[in-house]
Amino acid sequence: MGATAIVTRFAPSPTGYLHLGHAHAALVAWRLAREAGGRFLLRIEDIDPQRCRPDFTAAILADLAWLGLDWDGEVRVQSAHLPEYRRALDALQARGLLYPCFCTRAEIAREIAASAAAPHGPDGPLYPGTCRRLPTAERAARLAHGEAHALRLDMRTALATLAAPLTFEEHGTRLVCDPAQFGDAVLARKDVPASYHLCVTHDDAVQGVTLVTRGEDLRPATHLHRLLQHLMGWPEPRYAHHALLSDAAGRRLAKRDRAATLRDMRAAGLEAAEVRRRALARTG
Ligand code: GLU
């Protein structure tokens, strides 16, 4: 394997059993790595203790092995790396790129309802910036008081660090990024020490991922991820977002669709080779 060999990854969140759509995502990443003599990594994105369960992690590993997928090196389990995400947040905070947000969901919803313009981003309505405008003394007092807070990216300050617009490469084409569509994105939640956006870019960097493959529902997130890579000095991977599989009625497959889980297909007597064929045949 040369230094430029491709490194892909499959990064499921253990919030349910894998379904045919996950098999598709895993196979796309696995095949691209294997065909190029590169590396295929497996990462468990389990930072949200409310939604993730260890038994789903075990089931994911078992289902992938049954499917005939092998991965290189150890499985990276995000919940075992919380101090690393903290260090990345500290680095951003030291540069004045983050601010604490004390707002509750209800307060944000009220503020948005009361404002004339309520722009939406890929993660929902944009945060109106209430805590960005807090007087320094009040912010310090609330922090000193130990008040629960999230950490938000100060998008305007972050964008001001750019000499030219960011881009990302997908299938040989360069696309211009619009990270501002996320507003002041949450990088650490009150109840979860780091957000998906921070952990995914951090881990792709430390794991040396060169080609990020994932569903096209996450293409908007790439705009924000490129900004985080720029701010942290992390390398830029290439991207390949794939179509999502849908069921016979044209609805996107979801973890709630029990019938489509790999476990149920296996229990129904389907061979792994047949499930692989179905997962790759139906490209949405
Ligand atoms: N953990 C994410 C998910 O299950 C995928 C992350 C990614 O591929 O960037 O939706």
C-alpha cells in the first residue's frame, strides 16, 4: 500500500439495527478501498448516550461480519475518545471561535417564533445568536455559576478566517462550500460533550481517511465539515455522497423499518451474498 492509497470508512451510529441502506453504504466504502488496495475502517459514532446502545454496536459488528465485510485495524469507538474532542474544542475556543450558549430549546423556539425572519439550515432553524451577544460580564458570571451550556461556532468569526471560499471535491468536480447555511452550529451539546460535526471531522483526520463516502442526505454537512477542517488545519479528504436506498413505495429506508434489517433478512434465511447483491443493486 503506497502513501497515497485510499482510506475509506463506514461510520454508523448504534441507534438501531443495520438495514439494507447501511449495507449499501458499508459496501460502497469497502469496495472502493479493496479495489484500490487501500484501507477500509470501521468507526462507531456513539457519542450520544441517549440514543446509542452497546447492544446495537455489538449487532453492527456481527451483521457486518456476516455480510462478509472485513475492516482494517481496530474499530474506533467515539465514546472512548471524548478527551480528544475536548482538546479540539479547547483549541477553537482559545481562538475565540466558539461561545457558550445557555439557551434552552424552548427559549430558542420562542425567540425564533417572535422574529420576522426565521431562516432554516440543514440542521433546522438557525440559531438567532442570542448568547453570542451576551455582555462579557454576564457570560462570565453564568459560566462561573456552572450554568449548563452548549458550545456554538461563531460562524461570522470563522468565515472571517477564510482568504477565499472553501471548496470540496466530489467525483473530480470542485464545489463551492456554503458553511454559513448552518449559522452558529452547535459543536458541543449540553448533554453530549461533542457534536457529530466535530467528531466526524476530527476522526476522519486522525484516522487518515482520504475518501469520505456517505449518503447524500449528509452532503450539506460537508460544507460545514470543510470549514472545521480549515479551522483545525486538518487534511481535506475527497467526498463521494451516494443515493439513499428506498423501499418499494419509494420511501427512504430507516432504522424503524424492521423488515429491512440485516438481522431479519438473515433470520428469514437469506444468504449474505444475496443481501450484498440487493444492497448494491438498488442504488436509490
Ligand atoms: N454516523 C453517521 C450516521 O450514522 C454517519 C457519519 C458520516 O458518514 O459522516 O448517519
